[in-house]
Amino acid sequence: MFSLKTSQGCKKLIALFLGVILVSSFFAAMISSNAGKTKIETIRLDARGAELVGDLYYPAGTSDRDQLPAIVVTHGAGVTKNNYRSFAEELARRQFVVFCVNGYGTGLSEFPKYDENNMGQDGYDTWTTPSGILDAVNFVRTLKFVDQKRIGIAGHSQGSRRSGYASLLDCGYLTFNDRMVNVLYEQFGQSFTEAEILMDADELAESRLTVDEIGLYEHIKAEVREEYDTNVLAVCIIGGTASNCGPTKPVDVAGYEVMRNCQVNEGIIGGDFDGGVAGFRFDPKNQDYWHVDGDIQLDTWYAIDDIANSSGVIGDFNATSILDSQELQNAIYNRTTRLIALNPETHSENFFSTKTAAEVTHYFEQVFRYNCGELSDSATNPIPATKTKFVAREILNAVAMVGMLCLLFPVAALLLQTRFFGSCVGKNEVNLTEYDKKRFWACAAVAAVASFIGIYYINTIFAPGLPSPKFWPLFPSWWLTLIYLAVVVAITIVELAVLNVMDKKKYGRSFLSCLNVKLGVVNVVKTVFLGCILIAVAYLTLIVILDLFNQDYRFWMMAFEQMKIEHWLYVWRFAILLFPLYVVAGMGLNYSADAKIAEWKSLLVSIVANSIGVWALAIATEVILRQTGNSISNWTSSYGFIFFVPITILVSKLMYKVSKSVWLGAAVNSLLIGWMMVCTIGYNTYVPQNWFSNFFNL
């Protein structure tokens, strides 16, 4: 029989939850790999004395005789590459080569002393760095099955900045004609008027150079063309505006300063409710460098002309095909296409959106003329961009995550039956006083209000504006968890004080002793040690499904991923802050359990009551946003609360049930949330490499 009360029951539960983890991860891998048709390899490359880690996707059976288009996919702030498997998997299903990579300082990727933009130990600024994305592009260029003339980058949010910088560094602002005019100016000693630099370089060469010089010019031209054509062909900016490669910049052509756009095809894909992207098309500055009079049209292919300071509309994004439009083909070849496509999403919904994934897929399908083969080949059978599967894989990852979390309870119950950990079980019995039902529901209402106030307050704080001290160097969104807990705990303390007074008055005693807070220093330390063992068990199951299936535990913005060994030191730093808050929160959750109400119902009500404020604000924000276009709450960094708040409530309640103490739930929760933050959020300041990883080769 499945039970937490007997060792045999615990073992059966352990077997059950291990089965859930393995089975769901197996089927998730089937989706990720397209039933084995896509090969996925974890790549660790080192271009600058620091590992850059990513997943390489390509069709099984690929050889060096293939010439496939390739796309580097990168993530935004506060998340890692694994959040962007949505784009990687959908592109890979259509037989693109995809390198989905963690930027320097995120996930398992290390910090180099200096990156492509000389960012690193001196004046590191997370907002102004390509963060290894150009290094990733250069790696892709070494693959013999990649078509060097069809390489692209896709980045979301801060990843759009990284993509923009990488495109700028790779492509620059000089057109091919500008470069050839400079060849005439610098290598052949020709001088020009300001009007002449706008003329065709070949015509200038023909009229000015000797026959022998023309031969040399043609040789140089072929080299310049080869270099120009193998630069990044297209950048897809998702949930951002790529300010780094977007505006025109002054460049020197034959001694004259002229304004040019970055020489890359640029598609901007975002949400209607993603402020910066939605407002991009109305900004006069953006209209100016797109050479558009008035608002930029949505879902429209533009071809810009920096020479004539004009632009032309090629056609509708969804209706104009690269196969039917010579104008679109020419514009892509000349790197002059521009596009904005919006869908009804918010910023952090972009990378969990089937609509966004479909638009990203369609963009690269058109730019690279490819989808399961060359579009011009009659034998090619493309997969429609709207047919996506990644959400099913996300659900399976979530099922595995629930299995992992549930596994912790029978393991804890089993270990608490041992002699060493037996003393960690509280001696005072759980309070089962028969209270008035009004009290039960009043406490539930207070919990709901507390969760609402907490989430509403943190959603008024702009996370990137919060400090990022060296001791806690994560991207500032980690503050939101701490502040949310602090708000909830402050209300909990008031609630506990009121309940304590009421109980002393009615029953002549306080029931705080039932929480077994006074467990003793030694037993508290042993309980924390038990919490560490439970997290180690959870991490071990992660390593197993990573090795077997290349899957992890996640759902949208909540995830538990692999970390470097020294990252656990940061987990402990954050756990120190979280631990006392979770102790107090656990006291509020477990102060009393009304004997009149079934245990399962009491647990369900606790989870719902303490989460409903978060859920209610999320729903209200979505409804009001879509009805009025105005947001009452900023969820950019806090969608994860929808999931981890109920999970931590469950952990606190069930760990109290098996240990009769609030300490174990607090230890497990603080370590779980510390793990979740450190493995995903990424660093906001430069963090030098640690000898632990080098010594243990981890």
C-alpha cells in the first residue's frame, strides 16, 4: 500500500515517482528529438579561456556533403538556453542546424576575462555584450555540413541585444558597394566626390583602372564578396528591438562620413503587449532609419535603401513567398529586408508561445528558402510553421518535475525512520483542535490576501533596477522571491500573534509548541543536513534524465537545471536568506489543522488559499490587458510564481506531516528555490571562474 507511514509504503511511493520521472522524460525526449530524427549533442567549446555550453541540433544521418542552413538561438535575462528549446526544436524538426547556447555567465557557460566586445573582468555590463553569441556563430562555421552563406541568429529579450551585437560585429555597416569603393580608394589610390561614392563601384573601376588593375580588382572583389556573403545573413529579434544593430551608424566611405544600417536582414517578432517592441513602429527615429514615412506597417516585408534614403514594401509576411517574389529574393541577397510581426503575447510569453514559435520558423523558412529541404525542390515536403509540438514536451517535463518533488516526501519519511534522523521528528503532537469553521476560512482568506499583496507589490518593482551585490551576483530578478516572501511573512507574523492571543484566551494555552520550533540546535542542524540529502537525491535524478534523455525539470519560467559544483555555494548564500522566511511561513501554514476537515481537503485549501492571490492577479492582468491594452501588473520576471508558490506550500505542509516540525520544510524549500534561482537566472556582474570546476573537471 502506498503510504508515508511505513517503510514498505515509502519504498512503493519511491518506485512510483521514479517511474513517473523516467517515463515522462522518455516521451519528452521523443518530442525533442522528433522520434530520433534529430540528433542532439551537448557542445562545450572554448574560444576565450572559458567554456561556452550549448545544444547542437541537426538531422540524423547528416554528412559533410550536406549544406544546411544554421541558426544560433540565445536566451534572455533570467532564463537559460533550455527555456528556448521551443524555437530550437521547431527549427530542428524542419531540418535546420540549430545551436541553442547559454551566453557567457549563464547556466554552465563560464565567464571569460574578455569576450567579443571586450566585456569581462573590467567594467562588465550585461546589457552591452554579445556574451559569446559571435563565438557560437564562429563555431557553427566550422561545421562542414553548414551552408556558410545561410547562417542566422535568433535571440529573445536580452538575447536580442546579444544577437544585435553579434550581428554588428560580424556584418558591420558597410554595404558591399561601400567596401568596393573603399578598395578603389585605399588600394588603387582613387579619390571621389561625395556624389561618386554612391555610384556603382564596378562602373567606377571600369572607367578609372587599367586592364591589369581591373584583373586585380576582380580578384579582390571575389574575396570581398566571399567574406561579405558568409557574414550572418539574418537576425531574428524576439521580444526586443536590437538597439545594438538597429539604428543607422556613421561609417567612412572613401573619406566621407555616411549613414548606413547594419548589413543584415532583420526580423523583429514580439508581442502586442511587449512595450518596447509594440512601440517600435511608432518611433520617428526608427521610422527614419527604416526610411519610412509614418508608422511602420506590421507583418510587412520592407526593403530599405540607405543610398536613396528610401524603402519599398515588398509584400505581406504571411502571403509573400520567397519562391514567387524576385524582389524579396534580391532584398534578402542584398541584406536589406526589415520586418515587424506582432502577436497577442506579453514579453515573457514569447518563448512559451506557439504563435511566436511559428513566426520565427516562418521567418527563417523564407530568408533561407528552406524547410525540410530546399523550398525550390519539388520533392521537399515542408512542415507548416503553425504545426508545433514543444508544448507537449514542456508538459512532460513538468510531469517529471512533479514526480521529482513528490519523490522527496517518501525519501524523507524513510530516512526519518532511521536512528540518526529519528531525533529530528518533533516530540509534540500536531494541533488537531476542533476549531470553528469560520476560523479555518478566515485564515484561508488572510492567506489569499497576503499572496495577492505580495505578488502585486513585487510586480510594481522593475527588477533590473534592483542592486546586484557581489555576494549575491545574480540578475536582479532574484530579489522578487525574497521580497514576496518578506511581505507574506510580515502578514503571517501578525496572523500568528492574533491566533496565539485567541487560543490563550479560549483554550488557556498557545499551540506554537506543536510546531516543534524548539527542536534543539543539534537536531535543527541534522534536519538541515537531511534537507541537503533530499536535494542531492533530486539532483541525482536530474543527472540521470540528462544523461539518458537530455531532459531536465521545468515548466515555462520554473526550472531545475544542472549546475557547476561551485554554483552550490551561491545556492547556500541564497538559502541563508530564504531559510528564516520559510520557517515563519511554515509556522503560519501549520499552526493548526481543524479536526473537522478532512486532511486532503485541508491540504488542498491551504495550497489554493496561499496561491489564489497570485493566480487571481495573473488572470486579472491578462483579461484587463487584452480588453484595454493597459497592464495593471508587470509579470516579466514573475510568471514562475504561478507554479512555485503552490509547490512550496505543498512541501511545507507534507514535510511537516512527516517530521512534525517546520524546520525540514523550510530547509527543503530554501534549497529548492536557491537551486531554481542560481541554475536559471544568470549573473549580473562578472564572476571569475572557480578552481572547483577545474579540479573536478565539472
